[in-house]
Amino acid sequence: MVLTDTRPTAMPPPAAAPTPAPVLVAVGPPLRQSRPKVAARFVLALPPLVVLALLAPVAVVAAFVGWGGALASGRLPTVAADFLSGYLRYQTRVFGYLFLLTDHYPPFTRADADYPVRVTTSPGVLNRWSVAFRLVLAVPALVVLAAVAYPMATVVLVVTWLVVLVGGRTPASLHGIYAAFLRYQARVTGYLTLVTSEYPWGLLGDADVPVPSPAPGGLQSRPPSPVDDPYWRVVLAPRAKNLIVFVIVLGVTSVSVVNIAHAVSRYHEITTDEQASVDVQNAYTSLSHAVVGYETETKACADSADGLTCLTHAAQTVSDAFAVFDRHLATTTMPAGATAARDVVVTDGTHAGRAFALLSASSSAGRYELVIETSDLPLLLTRFDQDYLALGSTLTDLG
């Protein structure tokens, strides 16, 4: 970025711009910064970020109230315009400090201040149709901002921080792309909050046009505009523009990679859910065959010469089947939302298996009958079936 002003702070405000006025952002040149402050920048920025987070909900309410007022009158109500302009000004200063565009601590005020990052707004007449569909109209700008914001706030910011920590100054190219990004972010916010009706622009900087020569007495020959005023103009070198384009591609690629990873993860979850359902059903089918076989065999035992041995053998078979079922279910990979239901079924199976084990150890017919009465075996089996059905429903819902 090229800003001809060499002062770290004071920059003259622009003259009033015609309606609709864009959100103008001026950033001082890349000056030397204190390395200790740079090293602790993310910690030092926490208090302003906390204040900004506290102001954000109020800004949302003000924007909603302002939207209703603008829809009715065609202008943002004065109270909402003042608050939202101040919020935008403070937000831009805080992020300018966080993005290492300046070493000066942002003042805790929404009013205009003598600070290296300056913002000016001029809310005016709004088109009601544009107001009504503002969120829809802002989608393209939001998509661009999101594509740029992720790498700028993570990878590029860390690299910049390391470079400034070593060199003591933000390189001109990095300083320029952060100034352009900060301005674009401010314009998107201003457009969303109806502070301006001008669509966000300037992510790749402004055209490098000659600046009009000052008139005699040091005054410019005509009021400055965002195109020809050096204080409110961001001119990027070709290398910086290429870097922004690279950042956009990086952001889009990152989002695509995240979406692909999420899709693969989701496919794996669905596959896991389906496989768990199949495994549980197969285990239950094997167990059901054993229980049905027990019922058939106990009826046949009544005609057997050694009825007790027949009954205890049948009970042992079912006890072994429950043990196999529990082991199979306990080792089956379950989705996170079904583990609790699975554990309940395993517990039920353990209790039922123990009851059948006691039956298999009966030494007399009386003992066999006593175990059936005291173990509440019918109740155990009913509870087991109910909890198994609940597990199946859980797996179905998760799938």
C-alpha cells in the first residue's frame, strides 16, 4: 500500500462526500514497531476485543431497529446511524491494531480520534428495496470476505507476526493487503448495517491515478474523494494484488478442503451407524435362535428320562449365547450417541446370562424352580427386549 503521509497518527478528515457515501478507511504507513509489543500483540489486543464483543449484541439490535426505520423512512435513524458508525470505527481500529497495521493502542471510544487507522462514514438516503433485501444482496460480498478472512486471520497473520517480530516493521506488501482487507471488512459491515448504500469494493486497492496538485496556500483545488485523496486511498503494488488473489484462492481451497473432510467424516459416521445396526441385529438374531431353541428343548425335556440334566443343559446353552452376545456388542464400534444405549443392553444381557447360568447349576428340580422364581427371569428377558429395541431406534435416528 502507498500512503504518502509519513506521520504515525494525525490525518486530515475528508470533505463531505455525496450520497451515497462509501465507508472510507485510511491507514498510516508501515512504521517501525516495538518488538516486545509485537510479541505480546495477541494478549494486548484482548481488552479491546472483549469490549468489541460486548458491543456486538448492541450493534445487532441497533442494526435491526435501524433496518425497520430505514424501511419506513428511507434513512437510517440518527441514533442508530451514530451508534453503528461509532461501532464500525472502533471495530476497524481494533482489527487494525491486531493486524499489526499500527503499534498505537486503540482508544476505548467510538468517537473519531487521532489514530493511525481512521474511518469516516456519511449515512444518507437509502433505497427501500435495497434495504428490504440487504441480507440477500450482501451474500456475494460476504462470500468474498469469508474466503479472505480465514487465511488472513490465521496463516497470513502468523507469518506477518513473525516477520514483524524479526524485522520490527510490517513489509509494505503485507501492510497493503491488510489495509485493503481491513477497508473491505469495514465496508461490508457498513453495508450490512445500512451505514452506507454503496456496495463493498476495493479489496484489490484503488487505481493509481495522479493526485491533484494543491492550490496556493496548501489547500487542494477541489474536495478530496476516495479516488484522489492520498489519505483515504489504498494503492497496491502488483505483487500485493497477486498476494490477495493468492489469499482468496487459499481461502476458497481451505473451505473446500474442510467441506470435503466434513463430507468424508459424515460418510464414515453414516457407514459406522449402518454397520453397527447390522452387527447388533446379527448378534441379536443368533441370541434369539438360542432362546427359541431353549423353549423348544425345555418342552421336550418333560418327556426325557433325565429331565433335570436336559433342562440344565438347555439353560447353559442360553447362558453361553448371552455371553457371546455381550462380548460381540461390547466390541462393536458404535456412534457416540448410541454408546449409552448399548451399555444398557449389555448390562441386561449380563443379568439374563447369570440367571440362566444359575439354572444350569441347579442340583434338583426344586432348586431349578426356585431359581426361576427368585431371578425374575421373565422380567429380565422383557427388559432386555425393550432396551434392545431402544438401541435399534437410537441407531436408526443417528443414521
